[in-house]
Amino acid sequence: MPKQKSHSATKKRFWLTASGKLKRAQSGKNHKAETKNRKRKRNLRKTDYVDSTKEANVKAMIPYKK
């Protein structure tokens, strides 16, 4: 059986932690940034985890990512 293809955009945007959780960058820090205060933009730089309800969908798109 042929190998499954990984989704290219998903490969670039998500990475797995040692515990198996998926990390992601936060959205909303570029568009209309002048209306957001400094603290809010600084906090958006931090990473976040993928929600547990979406985790299976994302993992299916990147089957070979370690």
C-alpha cells in the first residue's frame, strides 16, 4: 500500500510535543495590529495548544511527524 501524503500547510504550522500534544502559533497579531495594545500583541507571540476536539483531525493530516 502506498504511503499517505502529509498536508504541506499543516506540516509547517503545527509541531508535536514529547507528551503528544500539538503546539501552534496564535492568530490575530498582524491584521489591524495598531488597534491592539502592547500587552495583547506581546501575549499573542506565545504558542498555544490545539484544542482536544481538533487534535485528531490535525494528527491525521501529519501522520509521519515525530
